Amino acid sequence: MDPQKKKYFFFPKPHLNHLLYLLFFVISILKKYVKKKLFPQKSKIPSEFLQIYIYNLSDFFSIIPYFILKHRTKGKKDINDSNSERNTKNGTEYIYTDIEDTNQYPYKKILILTISDYIAQISLVIFYIILNELDIPMKFIKLNSLFIVNVLVIFIISKLILHNQFYRHHSFSLLINIICLIVLIIVDIINIINYSGKIIIQFIYIILKIVKCILYSLEDVLIKVLILKYYFHPFRILFIKAILDLFYNIIFNFPFIFIKLRDKDDERELLFHMIGRIFEDKINILITFILAGISFIYNSTIFKIIDEFSPNHFAIASVIENFGILMLNIILEGAGSQKNLILDLIIYIILIFAALVYNEFLIINICGLSKYTKYFLDFEAINEISRIGSILNDNDEKYKFHSQREITMSIIEYDDE
């Protein structure tokens, strides 16, 4: 049966690794819930610093699976799930134009990855410290358009670095994202106009959030490069990242051993004394380790999605995560606490649809949108193999006929003699 003539929508058969999306959805909601329990809004500065420490600790949890995998590979130089370079995986093609020895350790790429990640973590922390010292209220507008910016930036950086092919269904999905982005930008502009605080502070906040999106997107693509080209296992990347982040933390936090900051009571206090106050309630010690464990699963799932699929596939997880957080806020705070709730729900549904189309979990068989999807390329390949097989069978029959005829003629000639 030719699917191109019978159906307009296809859902290719899901695989076991698609459960990663379900895991990410659950763990992202759980992470957000635990953060709300551990970090009260009144202690913004110590909470932001403590989160950095917790995330660094969570990455160190990767040492256990990393050394287990290293032991299983019996001392091989690199932990690798495959024996050959995966130039094509799950319908996403990667073409490298640079000539580089894959046996060479990628120091530069690892430094760019970890530094990008750490700058993304501390950029807003530094901004909050400045506002805190200037006694400027830290009240900002929630920007609905930022997570779409993150999706678009991943598309662009993936194209520039991974050189993955871009087809009609990708353009269709990208167009949907751009339309949704324009709508949400208009909503954000209206909210900014009605903003009661200092506009310049809000704009700086927006710029920093966009920079964070760019840096995290760059990190996601570099993770794929390390996995695809240098055969790094996700746990190995996490462990290296943990070590380097610890080094960055020591450098960044060293001045705060001596510098006193304004606390919530408008008094001067050392940062680590402020953090100590969070643990006056002993239950927060347990919650901290729970959050570290959840963060480890969260990061491991992100890395695994990028490994099994691509950074662009992680765009689905990003949309699902934000949708899950919206649902959590509705449950905890009520629907009335969410502005533009109906619009947000509609936008999320459209974006999930676009992400499914882009990553070929949903195939639309109209206007050529299905032409270069893996599902139809596989179908055409099977048809081509069948056609070649039938030709070979016909040739075999002809060969047998001619062979039999030649043998018969030879016998007749022999009898005549």
C-alpha cells in the first residue's frame, strides 16, 4: 500500500527512547516544585548562589555511572555507545566540513561549552547583586516569548555548527514558531508598557535572558558535537563539566568570603551567613540533596535526548517543560494567577504541534511536507529495493530460460551427430 496516496497524517512507530520525553516532563515539574519549597522569594541572592552550588553537586553524581561505564569498556580511552561515527541518526543529518583529528582531545570545545554554561548561570546572579546593592526592587515581567527564542536559537546554531539538512517540513515548523513568537512579543511589549518599574532595568533583564538562551543553546549543540564526533558519553561530559564548574565556582565565589552584601533586613552580612540561614530549618538540608538528585536526573535526561536524537529534538522537551510548569503554577496558585492563560494554552498546543512536525514525530503528507522525512525516505528505499529485486528475479528467469534453451540445443546437436 502506498501511504502517500492513502493518508495525510502519519505517526511513525515510537521507540523506547521516546520515553525520555515523558521522564523529562515529570522530572522538570518535580524540580520546579522542590525549588519552590526550598527557595523563598525573600532571600533572592543566597538562593541564586545556593542553586549554583546544588547544580554543581548534582553534576558530580555522574561520577558513579561514568566509572561503571568506564569499567565495562575495560580501560578504553573513550566511553562510546557505538563503534562508528553516526553521521545520520533518527532522520537528522550532520555534515562536518572541518578536517580535525578525532583522536585529539577537544580542549577548546569543552572550555567553550563549560564557560558558556557557567556564564549563563552567573549572569543574572551578578545582575541581582548589583540591583540589591543599589536597593532597586527585583520585580520583573515574565517574558512569554523567551522560550521560543531558545527554540529558534537552537535551530540556527545547529545549522551553523552541525550543518544539518533543512527541508520543507522544517521550514513549515519554523514559520509556525516565528508567528507564535511575534504574537508573544506583542503581548510582552504590552506588559512592558504597563510595567510600573524602571524600564531600563527591565530591558537589561531581557537582554540577559536572551544571552542565557544563546549560551545554553550553544552548550546543547556542543554536547552533540562531543558525542557525535569525539565519542564522549553524556556522563563523561557531565563529570568534566562538574570538575570545571567547581573551579569556576572557587574563582567566582572567593571575593564573597570577604564582601558583605545587603540582606533582606537591609543589613550588611556575608553571603555564606545568608546561605546558612536557609538551613536553620533542618528539613532544607534534606530538600537540598533531593533537589541535587533531581537536577542530576534532569541534566542526564537532557544530555540523553541530545545523544539519542539531536539538539533540535530537545526543543520538544523545552516546550513540554514550560507547558508542565504552567500546569504546575495553575495547580499551586490557581488559574487566576496566570495572565493570558487561554492565549498561553493555545500557543503551547501550536508549538507542541510544530515541534512534533519538525522532529518528524508527526508527518504531514501534503504540499511536499513529507518528501524528505525519514519515514518516507525509508519507504522509498524499500520500494526501490523491491523494484531492483523484481528486476533481478526477471533476469534470473530469463537466464534460466536461455540456459535451458542452450542446453537443449546442445543435446539436439549432439544427437544429430
